[in-house]
Amino acid sequence: MLKGDYVLLEDVKELFCWPNQPFWGQICDGDKIRDSGVNLEHYNSEPQPIAGELNLIAGQDFDRVVLGVTLDCLPVVASELVKKSARWQAMTANMGSTQTQAMQIWTDRSAHEMGIPGPAAVIGSYVEPWSSITDFSHLISREARPADMNVKFLTYSCGVLLKQPDQHQQQEKKKVKQRAIHFLENDVQPIWPDACSESNPKGIDWSVLIDAENRSGSDRFSAQYWRANIDPTELYVLSLPETMQYRLRAGDNDFDNLVICGTWTDAGFNIGSVECAMMSGLHASQFISGYPKDIIGSDW
């Protein structure tokens, strides 16, 4: 239960962002839930908070329902819809998703000083699982870091995380850290040649990594960011061959008063991306209100 209206976003340097944890003060017994150790972001986190049921009546409590959960959550949170609709059954049976892993690295050398020529680089099909490596240095000015940390370069990398039996979030996160360190120790010379260690020409000079605690060697990676995306809410929706016909549109989904959005819908640019997510949200808005009139990139 909430204490009044819940404020969703926080102001970071005049840019409203999702917080990295709930605003506990706005949740009833929020301090108690926080102190229990539960992680509300993870599907099977223990201990589980207990919530009650609330029945809402169409036309009295709401006009439309906007369903914006991810593909792998549909059989759980929308199981009755799946049972009642052959189109939903076909969609959930034929479309697919994958687990992913990601890391972010901040350095005190610029892209040029790292040995990257030309404009901001986007690298694909590199060493697995770090097949995608992108320069996101343009976001440094948006981060609330002290100026004396001297951050000059920010890179994101991600790739597939193979599904294994009995996976657990914290265990997988530790493995992602180990893979990231292995990558930095063995595979950076071709992409960041001027950031390599004299003692290890294949690997990074750990001193270039930003670390407020000023640790040494690979321990400096602990100041970076990494994660394992294995929860149903975090899986990446795939654009598999011969599956486009199973995608449903915002208002064409077999149910009255329901509007859907997400990268599993038919948004006009059907590939897992922020663009697809935005276009899907715009289609939902368009169906409900008629705004926006046109959606760039969509052909319907």
C-alpha cells in the first residue's frame, strides 16, 4: 500500500530518472520492507512481501487498462487472457526471449586517449559475450559525479547470457563480474590499444578505471557496474524468423478496455530496442487519445 500518490521519478541534474530503489518513505511499512532484505526488483527474492487483493470495476474505478509488462510475464500476470485468446496463446508459444548480461565502465582517459580513432564507436560481433560495445561518453555530463573524479570515457557492453538450470540472480551476477574481468584482462588490445598495461599488452591498465576508493589491480572493477538479467521482467525479446505475425497491436488484442505496449507488440519497428519500446508506448497513447497523430518510423 502507498502513502498517497507515489512519485515515480527523481531529479538528477534537472533530468527526471527512475531511481535505483523504491522511495521507501512513500510505501506503508517501507522501512520494514527495506530492512527485511527483500529485493523488489527480482522475481524470486526472499523474503517475499505479502500483499492483499484489490478488485477494480470497469467504468467505476477505471476506463482502460494499459498492460506494459514484458513478454515472459504474460503467462503469469495475464494467464486468464492467454487462456481465453487463441492469438495470445500463439504469441506466447511462438515468440522468444533471451537472458542477457551487461557491464558499464568509466575511465579517466578519453576515447582518443584510449586509442579509439574518429567519432564515438559502436562495436558489434566482438568477443562473446561482450559482442556489443558502445561509447556512451555523452552521458557523463548527466551523471552526478564529483568533478574531481575526472571521468572522460564511459562505455556500455552487453551480450547473451545462456540459460542454465537452477540459476539465481546473485550467483549469476558474480559470474558476470568474473567474465567482465577476464575480458578486460585478455581482449581489449584491438579496441582500446592505448589503454593496455605494459605488463600485459592484451589487457587493460587497471589504473585507468575510475574508483573512488582507489583500489589496485582488478579490484578497481568493483567500482564499475555489471548485472545479470535473468528475471522474467528483464529478458530481451527476440525478433525470431516467421514470428512477426504473432505480434499484437496496441488496441487490436481481442479484449475490450485493454491496451498493450512493450517490445513484444507490433510497434512498426519490431526489434528489441528503446526505439521499439517508445513507439509501442506512442501507439498505446494514440489508440487511447488520438495523440500523437503520426508516429515516425511506423507504417500503420
